[in-house]
Amino acid sequence: MKSISDNIAKSLWIAFDATHSFFTPDQAYPYILGIIGLKSLSDRGGDDVVRWNEIASEPYDVDSVLNAALFRVEAAYPEYRGWFDDLDYNFKTFGDHQAWSRLWQPVVSAVSEIDFVKMLDEDPQALHRLCIKLHEFVSLTTGAKGVLETPESLAALMSVLLAPQDGQTVYDPFCRGGITLISAMSRARDRDSDAHLDLYAQSPYHEAARNTQINMFVAGERDIHVAAGDVIRNPGFVNGRNVKTFDRILCTTPFGVKNWGEEIARYDPFGRFTYGIPPATQGDFAYLQHCIASLSDDGVLAAVVSPSLLFKERREGEIRRRIIEADLVEAVVRLPPKLLSHTAIPVVLLVIRRTKPETRRGKILFIDASKGFMPGRSQNTLREEDITAIEKAYNAFSEIESYSAVCSIKTIAEHGFSLEVSDYVIEASDLEVTLDLEGALRELDKLHQRRAGQYEEMHATLARLMKHMEME
């Protein structure tokens, strides 16, 4: 993915630095996003609504003019109505009105330096990339608050494999900031500049839902539906007695959640847990089954999951067996360690397809992509070439020595329905070597004869040399 320019990065750094006395980066994040969104909309033809010069020239009540601008945006664009309800730049909780009012002046000044028209001329997907970079920065600086946020390179990988197309519905049921959906939209627009996706997100809590909406505002996307709450207890998108279904789903599922809602699952009104109910203290397969239930007839899911899902036994092993026997699993990709900020374990990408093509039915592709990455101090990253290698192997759906293998469900059953990639993709060092012993002995005999001849030639040469020296 292209990077944002140094000038833009400098402006954003100044904006965050200006607020550090009042906020941590994750607290300042939605407010700075809101200001960026207003400037972007102004540059892209919405200045009659935003009135950026009025904001930039206000010496005292910057908070009030920012609030007024957001109010005008909601009035002019009904799609944004309700998105900025919690984005109040007028902090009445602070004692010194002048201090917190002036807080926004350097932020507005820094954002004023960004020319969004020029930025979009140079890169039509620049707003998408800007949102992704900003969110990644905040996630990396907030420690635990960034837990389960899908990093940029993983979102890019999932978008490449799912290849969303114009008119499709795309859903992230565990959305923390909209990065997966922005990546999907960016991928679709890279292939078709006029592509339109109908985006859906459910965020685990209200703050994450708000950040998702404001990210979409900055990205210039209006057609997104955002719900807040737990997907097990309160799925945000339903259709009668079923959950709504989608063409493409990409997400990072929660890991090892206790008290995930087993009591709800036993009497689930939406019939999502047809493959079995996981233990009350391990919700991984519950979240995966919610995703499967949310797939349309032609739907495809790319989910980053804990590696333990591949080999767990007992109740969870039985759930995995049923999912495999239903021929839903299309590919299992073993990824490098430390791709997520909150864990060093090498996570796994599952690709699940509701209806496989005829040539892939009864088979699963295993890819060992654990060795291809850019190392980082706190977090590793998939490079573009790593993503391309995975994409090529996935599209080829064939065996590549030490990298990928295609196995029948019968073979997988013989391995106890394990989905461990190392059970099927054999490293070169582990391959059996067939030794032709007789041929090796013949070759050794030839080498001995050749050496003997060389010794004889050497002795003859030395004899001639000594004779020549005696004559002298």
C-alpha cells in the first residue's frame, strides 16, 4: 500500500502533539478525525456547508464553530445523521474555557496545510490510505485498546483474497475502526474506479462504532450501516428469524473469550449454532459460527482466528469436524508471528466459502506463509510480495513444494480432522530422500579411479621434473 507523504504525516503529527496535554492519542483520535473530515469535505466541493475559512480564522470559539460545521453537515447529508452525536468539541468539564477552546486552534492550523484535492489527484485512494495509517498509528500507541484490531497488511490480504466486486455487501462483525471495510472498498476501487460496496459493521462497544463512522466520513464513504453491541447476544443485522447474510465477510475473531454467551446460544432464535455449542469459557467457535451463518449462498468469509481452532479436541473438535464435513473450509493459511499487536503467536487465516466451485469441492488448500514477512520491533508486517505469493497460491489451488498442499476431506479425516498446516505442507528439510545405493557406489568407484589416475600423473610429472633438475 502506498504511504502518505511526509508533509501530510508532519501535519498529522502536529495535530496529535497539540492535544497531548489534554488527551491520550486514542482519546484525541475521533476529534482529530472529525476536523480532517471537515477539511476534506470542504476541499472536495462541500465548502458551502463546511465553511472552512470561517473555522480556520476563528480566534476564540473554535469549539463552537466546529460543532456548528458538523451540525450543518448532518443537515445537508442525511446519510451522516447521528454520526457526530458524541463528537462535541465544547468540553464543559474543563474549568478554563479559553484553554480548551484554544486547544483546537493548532489542530485546525495543521490540518489546513493538507490539500486534499492535490492528494486525491496523485492517488484516488488517498483518503482510504490516510484513514488506515491514522488508525494503525493510534492502535500501536494505545496498547490493550488496540486489541483485535486488524492491522493494515492483514486487512489488505483478506481484501485481495475476497476480491469484492461492485454491488456486493461486505461485513465486519467485530469492527473497531472500519479498517477492514476501507481496505475492501479500496481493493474494489483499484479494480474498478466506479465500484460501489454496501458496507456493514458491528462494533463491540459504542466508542468503536463512533470511530468506525467518523473514519468512513473521512474516507468519503456514506453507504455504511454500523451497529454497536455483542454479536452473540445482540446481532445488529437480522432478517426475521435469521441473521442478515452478506456476500463478503472479513474480520479478526475474538480470541479465547470467556462468558461469551453460551446460555444465549442454547436457545438462539437465529439458529446460528448448527455445528455445535462451544464450552462456556471458549467462544472462538461461537464467533466463527456467527460468521458462517451470516454468509449468503455465494458468500465467502476470510477470518483471522486463533491457531488453537485448528487442533482443539472434545466439543470444539466435534464442531470443527462438522464444519469440515459440510465442505465449507476452502483454505487454511498459516501466517507469521507477531502480526497482531497483542499477541506474538502465529495466527491463522481461514477462508470459508458457502458454495465451492466444482473443482474445489471435497478439498482444502493449506498454505504455509509463516516465513514471509517484514520484521518489526513490536509487530511484524506482511509485505506486498508476501500477499502476492499467498494470492497466487490461493488462486492456483495446487501444490507448491514446501508452501502449499491440497488435501481431500478423506485425508484430513485420517488426521483426526486436524487443520494444522504443518500436518499437510511438508518442509523441504523433512522430505524423504530416495538414495540409489548402487549408483552411488558406482559413482564413488569412478571418483577413486580418477583420483588414482591423477596421483600417477602427478608422480610422473615429479619424476620428469627431478630428472630435469639432475641434468642441470
